[in-house]
Amino acid sequence: MMKKYLVASLVLFCFLSIFNMACSFNNTNKNAMDTASVTTKNFGTLEGKPVTEYTLTNAAGMQVGIINYGAILTKIITKDKTGALGDVITGYESIDGYVQKGNPYFGAIIGRYANRLAKGAYKVDGVAYTAAINNNGQSLHGGLKGFDKVLWEAVVLPGDSSIQLSYVSVDGEEGYPGNLKVQVVYTLTENNSIKIEYTATTDKTTVLNLTNHAYFNLTAGKSPNIYEHIVQLNANKYTPVDSNLIPTGELLDVKGTPMDFTTPKKVGQDLDKVAGGYDHNWVLNKADGLAEIASVYEPISGRYLTVATTEPGIQFYTGNFLTGTLTGTKKGIVYNKHYALTLETQHFPDSPNQPGFPSTLLKPGETYHQTTVYSFSTK
Ligand code: GLA
């Protein structure tokens, strides 16, 4: 009897040992092959709740930071042509910087309506609404407390390369109808792309225009301006604006004007010929669906950024309102005028008031989808 137990125990012991070895072999193997990772860091507290920075890292060593406040992109660390890593977007060390008055939407998700609505006024199904006014009598980037200023619920998705952020904007918030459920998924791919996928549903017809407001300086702080960045935009037309930066409704040809970026051009080449600097919506030459529509090349670092989107427009803005006064910036960098540029993929500003522009209405039963991909390489 005793002998039987001994043999059985021995067999069990051997089995467990072999099983264990197999498991640890598997684990080692998995770690060696799948090096995408997510780490978290305390970024401060807000409204008594923790703000967390999630850092996605891929096998190539590229890093992307995202916080659950404003679904903000806090850092994009990529290699230059020598292999040295550098952070190519503006931002702050902690939540304190992001909540300061005058933070110009660094890295944030913008909603419900990206860019301007004239006097905040618009109609849905004949009913008049007024979105919160916050910019020279206009409504800019969602109003007083847009999607950039709220806490989102963040979840790390399986695979350790995506973060999903969710937010429910209640009926009437900032002057917009309907309870709107929004989700944004950021994915860092193995080929150094940041994919941003947006989805949303509503229970009443509303207007919706989402974007991300990252400011890029591809020198990663080596140059205090973007004059030498070479930009290309696949757009034969743009939407001119009035003195309040509200589109006039026209679509004008870029040909022969400082707005022409159909072939790659230095940002600084015609910048002083545009009153106030570039801050316009370009009408993209594209059909429906995801297409590559813009690129930026920075010769000193060799960094090359391409932008693909499903959206019909892009706001190319040259940081004209940066004044070097923001505090708590990353490494104490002074963000002066023209330090960085934005490429905000979007529907055209003030579309609800412009019958000639593509519609930004979202109805109950429909799902809003938007995808934008920022891809990094060097050359
Ligand atoms: C957008 C607008 C600009 C400015 C910035 C934020 O790009 O078009 O006019 O408001 O956001 O400062």
C-alpha cells in the first residue's frame, strides 16, 4: 500500500515538474517574442480621483503616453535617424500643467465639436441650440468643459498595445443634445504607428466632430520652432475664414497661394504671408475611407511623420497663440510662438451652419466611426 503511494507521488511529482518546465519555457518564449508592454504611473489627482499615465512601448522602443484626463497624448518618444530617442510632442510633467488656464489643448481629444461653431449657435431638426461660448463670442473645441477637460475611464486592452478610453457626455452638456457614449482606442503598432479609433452613439440627434490636438516638433526640442519642417498636404482647396476664424463657406483653390502644400514645402517659406499664421482647414483630396493625406519631414533629426485619416478635412495650425508663458512644461521647455504644429483631422469647422459642407449629424441608431493614424519613420 505504502509503496503504491510512493510510486503515485513520484509520478505526480515528475508530471508537475515537467509541466512547470514547459510552462516557464513557454513564458520565456512569449516574453522574448512579444515585447509590447504597458506601464502605469501616478500623474496626480483630480476631483479626488487618480490620474494615471499609461505608457505603451513597442518592440522597437517607441513609447506613447496617454492619461485618463482629456484622453490626452502626453508623450510620443521616437528614434531620430541616428537611433536617439526624443519626445516629439508638447506637454507637461504632471496633471497640474494640463489643468492650468490657457492650456492650448496639448495632446487632447476634442469634442463634441472640434474647432469653431459661429456664436455657438446651430440647429438640429429645426431646433436651435447654443454651445457654450469660450472664444471671442464663438464656441471653440467643445466649449467651457469639453472632452479635453473631463476624466475618461481607461482600460488596457489584451495584447498590451492598446488603451481604450470611454466617456459619457450627458444630454445638454455644454449645449449639445443627447446622451453621447464616446470611445477612443489608442494603439501603438509594431511598425511605429499610433492608430486612434473613435466610435460614438447617441440617443438624440446631435452634432459631432472629434479630433486629437497633439502639437508636433519633430526635432524633439532641438529647435524652438517648426520653420524648417517640410509639410505636404493632399489638398487642392481650403476653407477661408473671417476675422473670428469662422469659415466663410467658400472652398478656395490653394494653387498660387501661400496655402499650397500640394508639393512638400518648408513651413517657414510663406508663413509671414498668412495673416496670423496658418490656422485653417484644408479640404482633403480623398474619397470616403482611410487614406494617407499629409506628411511632415524634419531634416535635422530625419524624422518623417505621415498622417492617414477617414476624415474630409485637416486643421493645420502653426502654434500662433503659443506665448511662452505655460508652466510645468516637460523639462521646463518654453513653448513660444511657432514652437510646434498641429495636424487635426476633422470635419470642417462650423459645418452645422454651412449647408455646403459634409454633414456632422449623428442620429440615434447610427455609430460614428473615425480613424486617424500617425506613422513615424526616419529618412
Ligand atoms: C485650433 C484652432 C486655433 C487655436 C488652437 C488652440 O487649432 O484652430 O485657432 O484655438 O486650436 O489654441
